[in-house]
Amino acid sequence: MRNTDLTVCRESGPREGGAALKNVYFVQVNDFYGGRKSVYLPYAAGCIQAYCMQDPLIAERCRFGRIVYCREAPDTIAARFDTPFMVLFSCSVWNTEYNKALARAVKRIWPQCLVTFGGHNVSSDFTFLEENPFVDFVTHNAGEEPTALLLRSLLLGEPPENVPNLSFRTTEGRAVTTPILPQAGSDYPSPYLTGVFDDLLEDRYDFSVILETNRGCPNACSFCDWGQLRSKVRLFPLERVFAEIDWIVKHKIEYVYCADANFCLFSRDEKIVDYVLKCNKEYGYPKIFHVNFTKNRTEFVFDISTRMVSGGLAKAQTVSFQSMDPRVLENIGRKNLSPAHFRSLMRRFNENRIATYSELILGLPGETYRSFCEGMCSLIENGQHFAVYVYPCEIFPNSEMSQKAYREKFGIGTTRVPFLLMHSGAEPAPGAVTEYVELLTSSASMTREDWARTYVFASFVQGLHNVGFTRALAIYLRYAQGVSYLDFYEGFLSYAAARPGTRAGALYAEILSLCAGVAEGKNAFMAPCEGTNDVLWSFEEIVCIEIARDFKAFYKELFAYTDARFGGDPVLPALYRYQRDIIKQYGKSAVEIKSPYDFYTYFENVYLGEPRPLEKTPVRIALRDPCPVDTLADYAREVVWYGRNRQMADYTGHYYDITYEKLSSDSEYDP
Ligand code: SF4
């Protein structure tokens, strides 16, 4: 694999009268995943380079070096540049500190080189320039037009004040920002079709790509930087989109992330999906087409997502929420589906065996411990038993939420913690520079302690209920005894907290310490977990791994808690066995579950939104596990990481082919 040869440069045009071409380099480092095999092509940098290359003056006088997309020691990369005229950095939350380190190294080795920063993680005014003296220019919003105009003005020896969307220092050294203008272009050249990435493909990683079929978002979510722009959506020509999909097929790209903010907002998106499905069927690529669906047009979205999942292009469909509290939604500029609509949608997805997942953001303005926990449980109540993902609220520099007035209005308090990617290596990679993210960890409605408590609740409910370790038990108690999900899970956490010497108590203390550590800025919201491949896990994954590590002790304590609070029900002893037996363990491959009650049908009916009474009919479920695992490390990787959306922890989930039979008489039931 070759990722270091920066001297192989693309000449964008002929030399002019023998004058030296000016070397321009783009930097957009992305993180590797899947054991350093897969990485995204640097799309933002590629788009800007492709746009600049179409300008005749720039094409004639500049030469573009190989885009830097892999992290290496900053000095090594800076020294490898060939007399750079300008180095341009694309900044996101995962690479800004690295970019700064590399920019400092560039200035040290090449003091004449100009340094330009842009992207989501730079300020919308000259603040970033003032804070970073080694930066000469900052572009704002989309980078194509300001970057090309800046290069042109420098090549012509003109001052940059006529370039819109730019911060720079005047000759007196004062940082200024030119007018911020909306950008109207929708026919920007494609970095794929103009060959910008051709040399990178020689590196032969498993590249993933970003596909844009449009740009812009009319919505105004306060936590998102696009929400500030409220921009008109600009459609890219369909011919370009289809040609890019052809490029994806030609280069055997497996994973495509569609960056449209609201896929299916436009009817033409159906044509795009049809074309991707056709390519996948005929040529096998792409294998996954990930989109962010619009929150409107639910019928259209249901139809398209069903076709994508049936065609194998998607594994699960998002039904997103952010918060379930109407006041919070108003504070953040969002609207949700009504609970009734959500329930009917979930029922249809479940009937069609289409996996779904819902996302919530922790501690948004107006949220309290109680409103968040009730909201999370109402998702379960309305049918989302399998996948609720909860994320801390990141403050993006250009979002409404990051503005002083908004922070003051809602009493927002934040914490700066290291930014680490889930499942990235626990040990720092070569050339690693710690990145940081600002998280909302308190507000006028939620203290820091409550924020940590809410995070603990969310981590346990995701691990216990969504992954399946306690789901059957909680559902039965909900329908047979009217125990709310909130009561069941809050009760279990209180039980564990009061017993620090038990397995559950130790796990509670571990997760509380991690969540409080985030609230206090002491640790990131990912952490290693002993004996599990040295990668970083989310806290709910740590809940799952720790239960798998100490399976018997956990269930003994869970059933003791259930007996203490809800005992006396004659069904419970059989349900305890069923709940424990349907959970995959490491070291087991052949599974037989016998029960005097037909729990399997009972729970299937609940998942279909049609709860019915439990039948006292002996049942036998058998299966041979197609993916047995022998160690805790394998369990963590295969079941908790890869298998979470496929419900692999639960033998009665969609992943497994089970044999289910009703036994003809009690005499056949021999537990
Ligand atoms: S979160 Fe999505 S819908 Fe909301 S403003 Fe951002 S891009 Fe638009």
C-alpha cells in the first residue's frame, strides 16, 4: 500500500513560459476502521480541488499534490511537501487538532507557505484566525468558491478582500471577515469523475465514499451547523449522480454514505435508489447505501427504505427523534412523528421484518432526568424494543447552540473531552494527536449530576433492553403486571446501586464512574473494556460485555431483584429460564430451549403491536448457532459490535433460523 508519496503531483496545466508551477496541497485526514483496512476518500478536499482545477488560471499556474488523508507524524508529512505555495486543511471534529499540528510543522519547515483552514469545525468569523497565528486564511461555509477565488486573487497579486466567505489579516495585521454570501452552484465538478482520487486508489484500501445528490437543508435544528444556514437545497444534476454511481461500481466501492441531509425529500430520489439497486444486483456494488431520510414524507420513506432493505442495500432503517419532550423539541427547532404515527410505522416495519433504530440526544435544552428517561421508555412502549441509540450532545462551532445568546438563554454548561471514535484502537495510532469535542453536560433544567444519572440510565436500558438481556422479562411484567419500563429499569438500577458488592452493583458503579467522568471532563465517552481486543467501546456496549463475562452471576441477581419486587407470579420461574436461555453465550453452539409456556409467540405478538395473552402450551425451540464464539473477545466483536443491529445476542431474533414446535402434551415437556 502506498500512502506517502506526496511528490507524485498532478499537473493541472502546462507550465507558463517556463515559470515554476505553484504547488498546492490539500489535507483531510480521516480515521481508519475495521483494523486499518477501510477509510473514506477525502471527499470535501476532493470537491474543492476539482472545482479549483476547472479554473483556467489556476489550472495553468498550479500543480496539485497528492491529497493527504492518512495520519502520520506531522513533521514527516510537512517535510515531504515540495516547496508548497499553499496547504489547505479541511476541519471536522475528528481532525482539527491534527490539522493544527501539521500546519505548525508546515510553517516551521516552509515559512513562506500559505496555510488555509476551512470546514465544519472552524468558526464562522475570524475568531479561529485570531486563535491560531499559523493560519493565514479561513474559508467559511462550502469551500469550493472562496478557495478558487482566493487562489485566483493570490495568483493575480490582488488583495483578498473581494473574496466573499473569507477571513484573513489585513496588511496592518488585523483579522477581518469578508461578507458571508450564500452559494448557489449546483454544477460543481465531481472529484470522482475528474480523476482527483485516481492516485489514492492505488493504495488499495477498502475505500468508502461520500455521495452528494444535493446540498443544503431548509431545517433549523439548533444543534446542527446547517441549521444556521437554512439554505435552499441545490440539486446536483442526475446525470452526474448516475455517473458517480458508475464510478463507484467500476472501482468496486462497497460502502456509500449519501450526505444529503434529507434523502427522499425529492421524488427523483426514487430513481437514484432504483439505479443503485440495479447496480448492486448486476455488478455487486455498492453493497451498502447509507442515507439520512427526511423526517417528512413517511409513506415515501417507508416504501424506499423497504426496497433498500429487501435489496440488501441497507441493514436497518432510522426512525429518529432527538427528544420525546415537546418543549425540548421546540427549543431545538425540531418536530417529531406523533406517538400514534410512530407506533403504526413501527408495526409495519416489524411486520415486514425490517430492522429499525431510533436515536436520541442526551440532555438537550429543557430536558430533565425524568423527561429523558420517560421519553426513552415511551419509544420502547411504542414498539422500539431493539435499537435506541443515545448520544451526548456535541456543540458544533457554527450551530445556533454554540452562540452566546442561546447558551445563556438555556443555561448551557459544557465540558471538553477527548474525541475518540467508537471501536477505534485503544492505543493511540502513529502520528496521533488528541482531538477534543465540547459536550453539553448541564443546562438550566439538568444539573451535571443529573446528566450523568441520565447517561447511566440510557446506557443500561440500551444494553439490557435493546440488546435483549432483560427484554423478555421487562415486557412480560409490563403486560402481565402493568409494571412500566421506567419502573422496572429504575428499580433495577437502584437495587444494583444499593449493593456495591454484587456483580450488578459493580457494573453500576463502573458505568456511573464513566458517565460522571464525561460530565466532569475527566474521560471520553468511549472506553476500553478488559480483555476485548483493545478497541474502545460505548458505555452500553460495556454493559453487554460485562454481563457476558459474568453471565450466571448477573442473572442470579436480576432474578433476585425481580422476585423481591414482582415475585409471586407462577409464570416467573419459567420466564427466568427462558430469558436466560435465549441469550447467546460464548462457548455454546447447539441450543435447545424448552418452556411450559409459548413465550416465543407471546413476544412476537408484542413486537407486531398485537399483544395477546400468554398460552400455557409447552414449546421447544432449537437451533444450531451459525456463528458460535469461544471467547469473550470474540463475543464482544461479533455479537456486541457487529451483531448489535442484527439482534445477534438474542436467539429468538431475526438473525437465527430456529425450529419452533409446540409439544403435543405436557408429557413431552421435560425441562
Ligand atoms: S440536523 Fe439534519 S435536518 Fe437538522 S438542520 Fe442539520 S442537516 Fe438539517
